[in-house]
Amino acid sequence: MYQAGLVLEGGGMKGVYTAGVLDFFLDKGIEFSSVYGVSAGAVHMCSFLSKQRGRAMDVSIDYLDRKDYCSMESLLASGDLFNVRMCYHLIPEYLNPYDYETFGRYEGKAYSVATDIVTGRPKYFRIRDMKKDIDKIRASASLPLVSRNVEIEGGVYLDGGISDSIPLQKSVVDGNRKNVVVMTKEVGYVRKPGTQLGLIKARYWKYPKVYELMAERHISYRRQLEYIERLREKGQVFVIRPKAANAVGRVEKDVEKLKRLYQEGYEDAESCYEELLTFLEHA
């Protein structure tokens, strides 16, 4: 196990790129002492830490035709585009069983990043028991407007990407001198100002911090990219990300597009393998 942080950006269904990278890590036996997952990154972190190669991708594509997985029917009936009962209980407990025992043997620290919508601050939930802590993963992946708020231990939470899209700074503060960042946004990506701010303001009128964060998200994201670049130039961060834009949407139903992006992630990780080992193994 490398004494280093692994930081996983979100991105909806674009997260299959991350699934490809993580499966390559599993093939090579690469483990990290700390893992920080945001939204889709938190979801894919789960199968990586249980060492179930291919599971993250299977879960992403095997149920796309089911209305009780991801659909407008689910959104209208339950308030969640990604059906909670299906995604966080039926799949891991029955349909594609999660290896809770292997996760329990993970000797590092796993964190799911969510946003406290009362304070507007990120919450870094430590994941110790995947079954008991599953709502902490769910909170990280609960996208605004298409998910219900998630209540945990008296707090109210939504998607971690609202407050901390790429929690590299948290990893550094936690003492990780080296970090690997897996991003879903391509080289040269520039986040644009939000286009649904009116809806956000109306939906979350009780939680004004959500609107404030979403209105400033393109600015905070740019600052995070600048921070990553500064640390990369110092040799403290290794970044794996798509080289070019892709046609996969945040909610994508085209299985072939998803498979191609997964393969791209795997191949990108494979192509920088020797460079990555050099980064991880040298002081």
C-alpha cells in the first residue's frame, strides 16, 4: 500500500472513466492509504476498495433499461432520479453483491465528500462500515434538483461536488505528501456559470448556501485547477484525466459510449503506469 492520497472527482455517468482507471489499479495491485471520493467518484471508490474488478462498470450499465434504476419515473415517484432502494440496497445486497468483508479489511482511510446545505461547507465522512455508512455515499452522489436531501446525524446533505469538487487540499491537510488525482473533466476544460440558478434558488430557498455555492462554482472549480497545477509542478500531485472531450452525458443511456469511456480510462492509466510508479515510489 502506498502512503499517498487518491482523490476521485465526480461527474455523473462520466465517472465510468474513473472506473476504468481504478480497474487498472486493481489489475496492478495499486493501493492507497487514503481515498477521497466525490459523487460518482465516491460510488466507484466502493468497488475499488472491495477489490471487485469490473463491478463499478457493470453497475453503471447493467440496469439502464430499468425504470427503477435511473428514470424520470423514479424521479417523479420518489424524488430521486437514481432510485435509492435500487442503487443503494437491491444492487449491493442482492443483484450485484458487494464484498463487505473485503472492504472491512482495507487498512487505509476512505472518505465520502458531501455538502452540508445548511452551512455550505464540505463534510468528509469517514467510511468504516459500507453497509451502515451507505447513506454517506448516497449523500455525496445526491445531485441538486434530481435528488432528495439526505439527513445524517442531524445534518442535511447533497452532492459533494457543490462544495469541494476535487478534495485535494483536504488530502494534503490530512498529511498526504503525495496524491494521485483522477478527474473526469478533460484537459482544457473550463467550467461555465450555472444555467439553472433560478431553479436552484427556488428549490432550495430554505438553504441559501446551495444557491451561493452553485453561483460561484465555476470560480471555485477554476481555483481548484490552479491549486492542482501548482502542486503538480512541485512534483506532489499526479493527475490522470481524459485528453479530450467525450460525448458521454452526466446521465447517459448509451452503453457503447459508456464502454468506450471506461476503456479510455483504463488505457490512460496503463499508458502512464511507469511514470506513476516512479512518482509513488520515490521521495
